[in-house]
Amino acid sequence: MLSWLAAETQTIERLDSSRKRFEPAHPSYYNGRPGNQLQRLMTARRDFLSIWRQNDHKEAVRDIKLLRRQIVAVNSPEAIKYVVATRHENFERKTPQMRRALEYLLGDGLFISDGETWKQRRPLVADIVHKHRVPAFGDIMKNTSLELVERWTTLGEGASVNALYEMAGLTAEIISRSVFGNDLGEESAGMVTDGFTSYQALIDSINIGYFLGFDEGLPLFRTPSLRRSVKRIHSIIDRVIEDHLAGKGDDNSMVELLIRRQKRNPELNLDVVALRNEAATIFMAGHETTAATLTWAWYLLSRAPWIEEAIHAEIEAVCGSNVPTVADVANLKWCTAVIEETLRLYPPVPILARQAKEADRIGDLDVKPASLVLIVPWVLHRTPSLFQDPHLFRPERFLSGKRPTPYSYIPFASGPRICPGLQFGLTEAILCLAVLAQRFRLRVPEDHEVEPICRLTLRPRGGLPVTLHRR
Ligand code: HEM
């Protein structure tokens, strides 16, 4: 509806191999008519990455009025710190469109809860995925990657696969073995993964009802296929939780840790539905994001072979002919820098959106209650005053201890709501990359046009076709 009003966009990708310069795919700056907010809204509805003018890539706090809603875009490290840390309590609430989109699947899971529920559950979930627990999941990460190596080997030299689908399968298997302990089995894992993928495809990232002035947005339209996806996911997860409650689950799994915490602290009131909500949240938050990161990394390495050579040399130097393990991750500096640069260029969560509780003032700007406050890592990470040559793929910017300005690089958000799975996700991405890159080169066909699109996560439209080459 009204999609013809959206502005035309172009995707830019530039490669100069002789100078080792690669500017990976991104949409051109928005050039819709100034003042035509309806056109911008319709463009956002189709593609949220294409609505940013060159001028938006400055350190500033700006607002626009859309229909009846104030929308505040916060793009300076200082102001971001104010929103996510200093005044966290006023800006902790997710937007109605996010809550409406996810509540059907995740209930009051951590990702969308706020207030008392969030305060009570956050330490619990944070503890379960905490960095000191990550090494215990290292073998799952390594072994699941090795299983993929074996499968790819049977496909033969030059086989074509879709890297997004492959990475989604890999990270779904890793997170489901970590969360649920027992192997869900190919069929159930595939059903859960497909369910999440179709859920994402079906929900709309913009709920027009919110802009029209309903502070709680409008309910999600539950189509029959949406209902089917959700029912399938819930029933698979419930089955696993019930197994655990009956003492049949794996002792080292995250679900088991949640259940043990509940038994020790009955005041937490985690019933089967609450357990399912937190398990589904960890599953969703922890699998799509890492899959997108790895997929984008393969695209970048495929087009920048001089960087790929550097990571191959590093894997050889650190691991020799042994399979990389979680203990090697600290020494894989190039692999780490590639993942960090991938997260800068293609932050899997490209928009952090909040609803202001009360009136406030961000920088010099007065913010009204219920305003939409947007921090857009996609724009922030491409702001030239914060990152030199921001559109270029240059992992070197993260080598030799170099760190970006605080609050200028936030792929995992920041402040009290920072991603609790940060160490898990980073370790997983680096280790999977190292295990797979030790055995395979992935090549995106030269004539394939990669186009980033943003729904719940940032991914290449249609996935990423690649061919597989043994090393
Ligand atoms: C590369 C991988 C990952 C990235 C880029 C990422 C990014 C993020 C971001 C940006 C948020 C905040 C969203 C917002 O405030 O709107 C978030 C929240 C969250 N993430 Fe991650 N994440 C990753 C991996 C993981 C993993 C592996 C897990 C679990 C094992 C996880 C669990 C969560 C949870 C539970 C939340 C909600 C936290 C809260 O609201 O208090 N994430 N993640």
C-alpha cells in the first residue's frame, strides 16, 4: 500500500583490487524531496537503510515530526551515552512496534520487557550467558562447525550453497545445543530455524498505528502462517523444557541453569511459559545476529582476498594443522578484527529504538513523552568524523589495540541493556570463522549484486549465494 511513494535507491559497491580498497555494498544516500515525510516513511517501510541523507552522518541530535509523532535521531557518542546509560530508566522501553512485533513469539522475554520484569530477569539471563561460562560452550561451537566442514566436503569442489542459510543452520544448532542441551535433531532444529525466519519475514517492522498517535501501537495481524510458525516454535521448546523439568535434560545446558535458579529462588516465579519466553529470547537474540555477522564476513572476505590471506596466515601460525579451539580465540587477532569490522559495517541490529517515558532533554533538544528515540548503529558506524573512510572494509582499524571512541561503536548496544551475549556471540563468530576458513574459501559470484536489507536484523537480500572451495 502506497509503496509507490517510496524514493528510488541504488546500491553502491566499489572494488579496486590493485589498491586493495573495497567499499562493500550500501545504499546511496537518501535524496527524496526535503519536507516530504510521507515519502520518507514509505521508503523506511520498504527499507530502513535507505532513508539517511549524507547530512545525517554527522555527530548531532535531530528530530522530525512524522504524522503526530516526534522522532529523535541521536548520532553523537555523548548523547548516546546520555540515552543508554545516564538516563537509561527514561529510555529503557522498547518501541511499540518492536514490542508488538515480538510479543507473540517471545512473550515477556528479556529482549522486549522493561520495568520490574526486566530488572528481575536481567541478572538471571546475564549470568547464564556470562563470559565466564563461554569456554564451556567452546566445544559445541567447534564441533558443530566441524560437522559443517564435513558436510561441505561431501558436496564437492565448487558446490553452490546459500551462505546465509548455511550460517543460520550452524548458529541455530550451536545455540540450540547450548540452550537446550540435547541435540534437537536436524528436523526439529530446521523447524525452529525456519519458524524464526518466516516469523521475521511476516512481521512488519513499521507499525503505522504508532505514528498515528496510539502510544501502544496496533496489534500485530496474526495471519494463519504466522500462527503456524509460532505454534511450531513454542511446541518444540515446550517439549524440551518439559524434558528438563522431568530430569531428562542435559546438565550443562542454559535451560537447566534457568530451572536450577528457579528451584533455588522460587520468588522468581518462572513457570513453563516464562522459561519458554527466556529460552526463545536467547535462541532468537543469539542465533540470527551471529548468522548475519558470519554471512557478512564471508561476503567481505570473498571480495577482499588480501584480507582473507592475512587470516589464513594467522590461522596457520596460531593453530598449525590443528582445528582452532576456544583457547586460540585470544590469539586470533586478525580474525577478531575481521569480525569487529564486519559488525561495524553491517551491525546485525542496525537500529536501537526506544520510547521516551517522560519529557527529557537530549543535548540541546527537548524530547516529548512517548517520542521515538533512534540510535542507528548503521549511521553512527559510517559517520566520517568517527571512522576514517567509513564505507571501506578495513579490519586494520581494530588491530594493535586500537579502539573506537567510547559510544561510537555499539554493535552490541551499550549501558545496562547491553547485549548480555556479547562474549558468547563474539567468541562464536571468531571461532566458527577460523574453523571454516582453515578448510574452505567461499566465493560470492562476481556478477551477484549484494543488497543489504533491514528487517529485525540486517541481512543480504535473498541471502548470499557462494561457491565452496577446499583449501
Ligand atoms: C554477533 C552477535 C550479537 C549481536 C551483534 C548482538 C546484538 C545485540 C544488541 C544490539 C542488543 C540490544 C538490542 C536493543 O537494545 O534494542 C542485544 C540484546 C540481547 N542479546 Fe545480543 N547480540 C549478539 C549475540 C547474542 C547472543 C549469542 C546471545 C545469547 C546467547 C544474545 C542475547 C541477547 C539478549 C538476551 C538480549 C536482550 C538484553 C536486554 O534487553 O536486557 N545476543 N543483542
